Amino acid sequence: MTFHHSPALFPKHGLRPFNGADRAGVNRLWEQVWWPQRSEAGWDWIAANPVLTEVAVPQGWVIKGSDGEVLAFLGAFAQRFWQGGRAYHAVTGHSLVVSPTARGASRALIHAILAVPDMLACYTLNANVISHKLYGHYGFKAFPAETHNVKLSWVTGPITCLAGRGLRRLVRGHDDWARKVGERFLPRSLWRPFDLNLPENVRILSDFEDYSAYSRFWEALRSEGRLIADRSPAIQRWRLSDPDATTLPVALSFGREDAFGGYAVAMFNKPSPIEPVALEIIDIMALDHAPEAVPALMTALKRIAAKFGAAKLRLPVVNDRLMRQIGPWVRTARREGGWSHAQVYVHDGAPDISSWQPTAYDGDHGLCLRPPPRRVFEV
């Protein structure tokens, strides 16, 4: 597959892979759109993705102006997939931002990520209401077919949700007002001790070592034969160690302590200073023989969201299998989104991806959430 970039589409310094010298410039670009910025340790953590020892995928691409300032960026997150005993690799695009002075540069950036060799697919599960319209022009298809535009949420702090909605309406179209408002809806309870009343058979999951119960769960999950993103202990230890996180990830298991049938990971997210905290479900999976794990884990996650002051529990990526497993939870959910946020480009010669049932774990959500900023509260 060959793409030809027109020099007229971007500044004369052109497109090149991201490197360490670009970190500060990308942070400045993200700050312009209120996106979270990475510390040096955070950038090092992204660079330590274990999959990058197997495939040569840049961490992203930048376009710079004549003054050396970063005008456009697209991140790339490489993942390993399994089907049966065979490994594949795919790449997720993330954090696409283009300065108004580099309009049209997104084309070159998307062409660059599509041209990464030896990939099963290129995809995003987190396209926003503006960017999702781009992908169809490049051969992307909405996937999963039934749930590509579905996001579900459950309110746990109704007053906070209403106040947040009112504030967003008040400052809409006035970025200077929004910035002057400062950080709002940041509950003290977010950093309280992790003392929980969990449903029966649901436990805190903290052991992701190579010969743990989680390791056995992962091997059982992989043996079911679906196309599945790598959730091995080594990958999980990396994924759950983001140095820029301000709260611990919530990891739960369901079933016997030594042999469980389901697990979930969730993270607290504060999308912007003027939005309330949400508990985002990054991953929730159950073995074929234990579908009852999912409703129990959902119950636990909703309790945790309420206890720690999150205004809602959100499921940002939904697949057909998960919709069946959560059952009655669908009827009580609010529908968010409505646009096609999940888009996939499958490369020529790739195996059939119809058995893939993605969750937010498969996308960039765990990398791109905005951690609630830490505050020192008076006792």
C-alpha cells in the first residue's frame, strides 16, 4: 500500500516520526485544546510499551512549522492480538490535534499511520464528534456493526451531573470564560481509603504476576478462540503503571480467588476542568462459562463510582457480546455519543476480524484519559 503526500497539505518542514525532542511541543499543542499533558516520566512510560520490542512502530508523527513549533500530531499505540495460537499486531491512532495554521495536515498523518507495515489493522475506538467524519474517506469502516456508535452511562451523582451540564451550557462558545472558571467538581472523596462493600464473589484484583490466578484467567480467555487484544500479565503490569495517574486503577475479579471467571478494570477520568469526574470502564470480560460475572462486576463498579464521588459510571466502548451480558443494565443506561466513534481499517490479507469484541482496553482510552488533578485539602 502506497500513499503520496502532497507538500501543499502541510508546512514545508513536512511530516516525520515523533521523537523525544517533540514532547514539549506536543504538550503545548494539547494544552490549546484542554487535553492532558504528559510528564517526562509519562512519555517514557508510553515509550516502554512492551509490544515495541516486536514491531517498529513510531510513537506518532508530527508536523512542524518553520519556527520549529509542533503544528500537528497523531499518536500511535501498537498492540498485540491473538487468535488461537497465532499473534498479530495492530495500531491505534490517538490524540490527533491539528493547529488551525496547518489545516489539512490530518490527511498526511492518517496516511502515515495507515502505511505502517505488517499490521492486521489500524483503528480508533475513541473518535470524537468532529473527527469521526474523516475516517470514511480513508477506507475505515464502522465496527462493531451494531455498537460502533453506542456509549452507555449510569448516573451516580445526579446533582453534580446537572450542575456540570449547566456550567458547560453557560460557557459554551466562550473558551476564555471556561478557562477562568478553573477546576470544578473535584470531590475530596476521590482519594479516600479503598475500603469497599463489594458484591459476593467480587474481589479487588492486585496480582498480575506471571503465575497468578489472573494469568490462568488470561490463558483461558485466549483459548476461547476469538480475536483478542493481548491482556497478558506483562502487558497489564505496564498498562496499569502510568506514572501520570493520580488515582489507582480499579481492578476487580469475579469468582474463586484462585480461579476466577471474569475481571474488570476502570479508571477515574475528569475530561476537563469544568466537567465532573466519571469512572470509565476500560475493560470488562468474562469467560464463556461465567456470563454472570459481568452483572456482578457492574454492580461493584457502580458502588465504587458513588463511594468515591464520581458523577457517573461510563462504558465508552460496547460490543455485541457485552450488550447481551450486561442484560438489564442496558435498560437503565443513558445513551451518550451517537456518532460512529469506533472505526477500523483492515489491511489486505488480514484474517477475518468478525470475532473481535473490542472494549475500551483495545483502544486508547487507558492512555488518553485526563486524571483528576490532585489537591491538598484542609482536614
